[in-house]
Amino acid sequence: MKNAIERSRKNQIDRIGRDKDNKKKEEFEFAEFWKLRNEELAIAEQQEREEERSRRVELTNYLKK
């Protein structure tokens, strides 16, 4: 009986440890996903600004002709 209680206690401690590890891993993956997504958005916004500037330059050059 005592062995069963000790085994149960050990299993519970192991489960809690795995749960904590899984939660940390999930939080890390979530943070990495959003970090990557934010970088992608920043690049897209930069490209959009560059395209807009390029269109303005082209329009200005066209109007000067």
C-alpha cells in the first residue's frame, strides 16, 4: 500500500513537471511565431512604403515631361 502511494505521488510530481515543461514550450513557440510574424509584417510594410515612393517618383517624372 505504501509503495502504491509513493508511486502515485511520484507519478503526480512527474505529470506536473511535464505539464510545466509543455506550457513553457508552448509559450516559447507562441512567442517565436509572433516574432516571425511581426518581422514579416515589418518587411511587407517597408516594401509597401518603397513601392509608394517609387510610384510618386514615377508620377513626378511623368508630369515633368
